[in-house]
Amino acid sequence: MFHRLLIANRGEVAVRIAHAARSLDISPIGIVSEADRDAGWTREFDDVVCVGPAAASDSYLRMDRIVQAALQMHATALHPGWGFLAESPRFARLCGQHGITFVGPEARLMDELGTKSPAKAAMSRAGLDVVPGSDGPLVDADAAAACANEIGYPVILKADSGGGGRGMRKCANEAEVREAFSSAQAEALAAFGSGSIYLERYLTTGRHIEVQVLCDNFGHGVHLFERECSVQRKHQKLIEESPSPALTPDERAALGARAIRAALEVGYTNAGTIEFLRADDGSLFFMEMNTRLQVEHPVSEMITGIDIARSQIAIAANHRLAFEQSDLEASGHAIECRINAEDPEDGFRPSPGRLDAFEFPDDRGPGTVRVDTHLRAGERITPHYDSLIAKVIVHADTREQAIETMTRTLEGANVAGVKTTVPLHLAVLASEPFRSGNYDTASIPGWPA
């Protein structure tokens, strides 16, 4: 096992990985920007290295400085978390070139699966159905229009090298495709360093369902069942739950088996998430694979008891999985709400500032409550980075009890000094579409309130 692990990230995910490292008797080493130098969460590390100014492009995205920090701190392994450089094959290769183990899949797999078109081709060969669309990136608006006219409208333009809603444009006709192509290209180039755009048919009432997989270096793998991620705003997830209320037990078993079979077929290693879009008729189409730890991974941990971050580190240290598929079962129901420092009533405007109060009760329902955060009352939320300030995850015997526990927990929350998305989450939890499980990605159930 490793002795020192550098965590190439910040905030909540850095704290999460530090805890996983300590559970394996590994010393966690942190990096910070100048803006984060005095942040309270930096106390979770044994050593901290400042890698640059506040701008992420000058600090958390500086591969050279981060690798130098790992070498300077004698860290033999590096965990990228999510975001920033987590899915950069170039970064993974740079770590390897300096004798640092990258906690994640091989760079060649990140190359193939981290870009949408090659990933769709690979997963199609592995037996998964894919959403009808272009065979690869489109050279220009004419090619996009020709493809859209062939497969039928509505369609969606997507960045080939990224996600999170950037570079995406929904189009209802040829004129919209032609108009949107150049702006989608420009946004993709700015966000991901590549202007490659591909096109898919847009499923108007689809469900976003993803399967968590874990694969070791010896050809063994398991799935940790599925997560329902259809409550979204502009393709950014807001609430996740497991199991999905859209699947029957037989569908759940079949989907998990197909996902892990495909992951092993492409030779995948470490933790990953295979994302599907479920059509109204129940068809499940492969969308993309995230070759990293997901923000919503605690949902899967709560229903299985498996520590995914700890498993990632063990796999990177060449340990075999300590469990098989037959050892796992989905127990109860889990829901996660992402609490952002944003004002949902003012267009989700970011709300940086001082947290005058920051408390979530853990005794307000029939289920159990877990809060993943890097903040405490009195600390400041900077405007420089992601607005996520906490993830509230609940687990209960039934979905109804999980909803009740989450509702009571958020109603009892005391968060002051900044605006948050708590009112939005409460509106969703109270809505009939969410409570009945009959919702999709087309709108936020119960919002606007």
C-alpha cells in the first residue's frame, strides 16, 4: 500500500479522499491555491503545498506544479478527485512518467472513454445500445444538418470532450442546428480545449440512469447498482437516488449485468460510471462513461456499504477486489441533495460570502443522515470555484422514509449568510412527480415553487 497520497483537488472531494486515505493508514497530502491557503479544510492533510494563484488555470489545473508537489512531498500516488484534471489522460501519463501512481484507469482508457464518440463506438462493440446520432465529430454545420435531417428531430449537439451541459444545444429543426453549431463549438473549445461536436437524437422525456462499476487489475469487476439522476438543471444534477423508481427488479439486474460486462469487455480498471438514457418505452441507451469518482457516489455507498474512494486507492495499489457480485445487495433507499451556494429564485446566481451558520440535523426522520462537506460556520465561500457547499445524503428502509428523512433534515437546516438551493430541494421533495417517481430530465419537478 502507499505511504503518502497527494490529493489533486480542493474542498469537499479533497476532504472525502483524505478520510479514505487515513482509513488505509495512508498520509494525505493536499494542494491549495493562494485563495484556499487559509481554508479550514486544509487541516485535513498532513502536509499542504500551494500550487499557484486563485485562478484554477494557474493552480488546480497546472499539471507541472501538481506533479512537482507530489515529488517534493514524496507522495508515490495521486488521486485527482472529480473535475479539474480528473479525466485528463495527459495528466495520468505525466504522473506515470514521474513514477507516481494515478488513482484511476489507464490513460489509454481515459483517451478512449473520456471522449464521447470513441466511447460510444467502444461500448457499442461491447454490446450496449447507443442513442442514434453521428458516427463521430461533425466537420461543420452542413454535416450536422445533414445528420439531423437523417435521424429526425429534435436533436442535441454535444461537446465530444466534456460534459456538464457545456457545448450542448437542443435543436428542433435544421435552422436551429445551423445557428447553434458555431456557438456550441466555441463553448466546447473554451471549456475543454477541443471544439469537436457530435449530434444525437434528443429523447424529450428521458430518464438519466447511471451504473457504478468497480474493476480491479486482475479482470474482476462488480457493479454497485444504479443511480437515478434525472432531477437536473441545464444538464447539471441536483438530486440523485438509488434504487431508481423507474426500474423493476428484473430491469435493475439486467442493467447492472450489462454495464459490468461492457466495462470488463473494454478492459476497464478502477471506479467508473456508465451513464444511460432511458426512453419512454423502457429502452436504455449508453450516453457516456465517467472515468473517475462521481459527485454522487455516496448514494451507492449508502445502499451497499462499500467505500468507493477507499476501493479506488486499494485497486491502484494493485489489490484485488475483496468482494464479488454475489456479496452485494441494494439495501433500502438513498437520496442525495447537492446544496449549492446559489439563489434559485434569482436565476441560480452564485452566492459567495461568509457562512454565519451552517448546521444540518441528523435526527429528524426514520432514516440515517450523512453530510459531506468541507465547511464550517464562520468560514467563507470564495467566488473562484464550484458553488457546492455540502451534500446531504439520507438512507432509510423505504423510498418514502428516505424522502421524509431528507425533508425533515433540510427543514431543520440552519444555514445563514449566503443563499442556498435548500428551498429548491424542499420543493422537489414535496412535489407529486418526485414522490410518485414519475419524473424525467425535461423539467425540475416542483420548481419553480
